[in-house]
Amino acid sequence: MTAKDLAAQPAVQMCNRPDQTGCVISYNTIAQGRQSVAPTIKAGALAVNPLSWTMDGGLVPAEKNIGAVFFDATGVPTTYPHFTSAQIVDSGLVVEPANVDLVTVKGSHFPAEVYHSFDYSLFFENIKANIAARIKAFSR
């Protein structure tokens, strides 16, 4: 989503608070400097940081990451607390995974260090907690 996209759809707005409802959350994870090769990042794209649930460019440390979750081939999940920090930089969500092997797919259709396939996994526990917070806010 870009500012132009939002202007064309005035009923749509980006989320900028952890308890805000009726809004959109969007981000595309990458390694630093990979914005230009990420096919999922449009010029001028807006992003919400899933560790702060804001759109500012502040670095949110890995300590705020409740847990990344990765599933093995049989569907068994493993949770990795504090797996990555996150910072919005030049329309991308820059992450520094603790174990790059877990977010590297050989033969991926995305360029190296474009982690879009793991957007949910990297922040799985934070997303779960935030869903509950937004439901509570909406129910008030």
C-alpha cells in the first residue's frame, strides 16, 4: 500500500497503534539493503512494524519479539523467542534473523535475503497477541 493507494480508497487506512481497528497492517521483510530487489515492495510503500504496531522508522529490538515460529515438514512448530529485531527502512521491514538458515529457501522464487515468505513466521507470537488486543479493543 502506498499513499496513492490510500488516497484512491479513502475508507482504508494503515494501522498506527497496537489497539487500532478498522485498518490495514502491511509489511515486507528483507535484509538491510535488499529493498530494491524485493518484488513485493512498491516504490513509496507504507509499512507497519509488527513489533511496535506503528509506522515510525524506529528500531525495535529483538527482545520485543515474543517469538518467531517455524514449522517442520510434519507441521510441528518450534518457537524462537527474540528471533529478530525490526525496523522500517525505505519501505521495507529490515530484519536481522538470529539464524538465517531458518529463513533461507534454496530455489526460492524471491531473491536472496528477501524474507517475504516468512512475514508471519518471524513475528508469529506477536501477531497472535496483537490479534487478541485488537479484538478486545473492538469489543469495548
